[in-house]
Amino acid sequence: MTKPLTSPASFSPLALLYDIAATAHLTHRFVQDEERELAETAAADHIYTAYPDTLGQALDHEAWSGFPALRDNNVQPSAVAHLDGGLWLHHTITADTDHRDALTLLMPCICGHGYVPTLLEDERDLLELLRELRATGGAVHSDDTGGPYCDSIPAT
């Protein structure tokens, strides 16, 4: 028969572990670090699989910076990669029922007030968009909303 659990002695390894487990922010930090890592890996895996002849050759795993979920806003973990010229890739796994990869190209708006997002479906989408962007130097303009600024996503 086992002995009943007694309180650990002060400064024992078990006492220290109990103190660590009681510290909620540490656990939260570990979860965030894991989410960042998983987001980077998911982004790299997606481009190697779905974009092997384009992004898979231009970006490596190290190009991605992961971000943890924002639970208050129901935002999934994501990763971004800077392409140069102000263009960025954003990758996340959608939270809807099909849980699919969503890869978005963020392009600077000509007006200078934000970014224009374009969801990429496949390599053909990407190649077509890159051909169009080459003529404009990588910047686009979103439809005006009638105000002084366009309806691009504000740069923050």
C-alpha cells in the first residue's frame, strides 16, 4: 500500500514544480511559444506542398515568423513572411469546419495608407498576380470608398 501524499519539503524539486505549475503566465507563455512554432511549420509545409515551383523555392522555414492565437478575437495562430518591396505573405489555418490553409498576399496600396489583401488559391493565382504586380512595382490600389483613403487594410 502507498503512503498518503504529504506536503513536499521547502526547496525540494517537487515544491519547486508545484510553484511553477501554479504560475499561470508561464503556462500561457509555453502555449504561445508552441503556437508560434506550429504556425511557422504549417506555413512552410503549405508552401512546400501547394506552391512547390514558386514559393517553395523562394522561401525556407526560417522566413516565417509565427504569432499565437488571439483568443479574445477568435483569431487562429498565424505566420507571416516578408517578400521584399513591402509585400508580405500571411498564412493561417481557417477556423471553419474544413480547417484549410489560407494563404494571403498583402500588397502595399499606392495611396500609402494600407495594404490590399488577396487570398491565393493555388500557384496559378500567385503567378497571375505576380505578372500584374511586376508592371506596378508591387503596389496596387483598392477601390475608393468615397473618403480621403481607399478601403485597404490600414498599416499599423
